[in-house]
Amino acid sequence: MESILKYIQKELPAKAEADQDAFMNLAYSIKVNPKKMKKLEKEYTVIKTREQGDIAVLRCLRQENRLLKQRVELLEKESSALAERLVRGQVDRAEGEEETFALAREVQALRRANVDAQQRLAVAQDEIRSLEMTIAENNSRQSSLEGMEGERSSTAKGEELARCLQRELVRARLHAAEREAAERELTARITELENENKSLRRQRVDNNVAHLQDELIAVKLREAEANLSLKDLRQRVSELSDTWQRHLQEHRQEAAPPPAQSNVVSDIMATPKKLLRAWEGRSADVQKLEEELMTTRIREVEALTELKELRLKVMELETQVQVSTNQLRRQDDEARQLRENLDAALQRERALLARQREFQHKYTDLESKAKYESMQANIRNMEVAQRIAELENEVSEYKLKNEVMATEGELRNNIDDSDKVREMQEQMAELKAEIVRLEAFRSRALRQTELARAVSLEDDIEEDEKLKLILRRESSTSLELPTSPRKTT
């Protein structure tokens, strides 16, 4: 198809321009099969749709490849960050261990100093006791010397000796006090260091989860390295054992059967050839022993590799047991927390139900008050309408009476005037018609007031129903609030 398009675009225009008549005759002479053209068209459309589908698939694959590359970059960044955090955590742990080691050494040195100070204090106390005894003896001697009047020089020497002993006693007591103070300071320092050591031991590392993840990654890496080294060691041991067995088989096939030991012992002193044979037999025995030793060593190495594998399996099982125990502990903690959340949700639900009851009571009170107020308003409206109608009736009656009185006076004054009588009769008829009209208007007004009362009652009922719906919605929303944490728990 591409070659046809190239031919049509490049070569065909030049040929058509060179010989247009021949080209047109050739075009008219070509007969095209419509079925074949439809078939080719269908094939072309199928190929085009396939190409479009392949292009869409390629676009999807390129997009997925780009997303995967981005994810790989993110994972590489996360791995580098985790490695940095792991190194930082190891450095912090090493520094903490160094600090604890230094503190332990300082505590040991302080304990030794405390023991030495206690020993010195005991020695000083012994010296103080001995000095006190000597002072008492000197005092007794001084008292005896004072009794002797003639021996003044001896008394002076005794006084000087007593003064010296008192000075030594004071010095010893000062030393003892200083030692006690130093001992107190040392004990306080020891307690402070012990508390710091305990706090350092109890102090938790920040981001325990990340630290545990880093440790888990490091342990898995070490485990993988150990497994690979064990596999390599086992493979090498198996290769060595195979080569050793092949070597033994080849050596046994090549080696000649050794002579009998009885003949060697009997013929050692016979000839040099026999002596050489005996020596060869001994070397063969030594070689056999070396081969057995080598086989035992290879078996020992195989046993050691199996032992290491078993130890690794035991360590894996112990770690699995520890992980399962930790998981069970965490699950127990989560279950306890869920129970606490459930209790809190139930308490909230009870509080919301109590509030709903309070709102319902308030709603009933408000509804009763609204009904009472609407009834009072309707009664007041009816009374006002009735009073208005009564006043209108009274006014109309007073008007009629006034007009009747006026007409009667006019009739009395003008009895002879028939025209005026007729006019008055007409006025009377008009007044009667007006009275009838006023009565009809009054009845219509009463009906309208009754209809307005009914409409106002219907409006009040609708408003009450709306208030009920609003309160029900509020109560339903307040009830849905505790159900959402229960679902999450």
C-alpha cells in the first residue's frame, strides 16, 4: 500500500503530464471489479482499525511504562531515604551505646571511689578512736601529773602533748567530715548516673515503625545473604564431595592391590625389594587413612552446613513466633480500643436519645402552646367579627330609626302634599332594599370570616406538620451520628 501511494504521489504525475491521452485511454480501458474493490476496502478498513487499536494499545503501554518509571524513581528515592534513615539510626544507636558504656564506666569508677572512701573513712574512724583513747590516757596521766607538785616540767610536756593530741583529733574529725561530704556527693552522683542510665534504657527511639521497618529490611537482607552463602557453601561442598569420590574411584582403579601384611612382616629382613614393597604398602595405608580423613572432614562440613541451615530455620521460627505474639498483642490492644470506642459510641447514642426525648417533649409543649394560641386567636377573631357585625347592625338600626323619624316628621308637616308622600314611600322602599343588601353583605362577611378561620386552621396544621418533619429529620441525623463510628470500628 505504501509503494502504491509513493508511485501515485511521485512517478504517476510525471507520466500523466508526459502522455495524457495514453493515460486517459489506459484509465478508460481498465475494468474494475466492484466486489473485489469492496473486499479490498473492507480489508483496508480492518487493517486500519487494527492499526488504530495497536496505536491505542501502544499509547496505553507507553503511559504505563512512564508511570512505572515514575514509580521506580519514587521507590528508589524511598529506598535511599530509608537507607539514610537506617544509617542515621545505626549511628544514633552506636552513640547511645557509647554513652551508656561511658556512663557505666563512670558509675563503676564512682563505685570504686566510694568503696575506697568508705575504707578510708573506716581507717580514719579507727585512728580517731585510738586518738581518743590516747587522749583519755594522757588526760589521766595529766591529772596524775598535776597531783605531783614537784614535776612541773613533766606537766608542761603533758599539756603540750594533750594540745597536740587535741589538734590531731580536730584534724581527724575534719578529715572525717570531708570524707563524709565526699561520700554523700559520690552517692548522689551515682544515683543520678543510674537514673540517667535507666532513662536512656527506657527511652524509646523516635519513629518506632520506621525504625522497625529499617531493622526488618536489614534483617531480611542479612537473612538473604546468609541463605545465599549457605547455598554456595552447600554447592561447593557437594562439588568437592563429588570430585573427591571421583578421585577415590580413579585412585582405587589405578592402585594395585597391596601385599599381605603377614608376608611383609615375615619378609622385611629378606631383600631390599621386599622392603620397598613393604614401604609402598605402608604409604598406601597412610594414603587410605588420609582419604578416609578427607571424607570424614567433608561429611563434617556437610553436617555443619545442615546444622547452620537448621539454626537458621530455628531462628526463622522463633522470629515468626515473636512476630505472631506481637501481632496477637496488637490485636488485643486494638480489640480493647474498639471496645472502648464502642462503649463511648453507646454512651453518645444514649445521650443523643435523651436529647431526642427532650426535643420531643419540647416539641409537644410547643405544639400544644401553638394550638392553644391559635384557638385563642380564632376565638378573639370571632369575637371581634361578631362585635363588628353587632355594631354595624346597631348603626344601621339607628340610621333607619333616624330616617323613619325624619320621614314621619315630614309626613306630619306635609300631609297634604302627595308628591312628597310618594317620594317618601320611594325612599322607604330604597331604605328597605338597602337593609336587605346590608343583611346579605353581613351574611357574606360572616361566611368569609369562617372560611378565613378554616384556612388559618389548615395553615396552622401544615406548619405543625412541617415542624414535626424538621424535628424528625434532626432526630434522625442525631441518631445517625453514633452509627458512623460504630461502622468504622
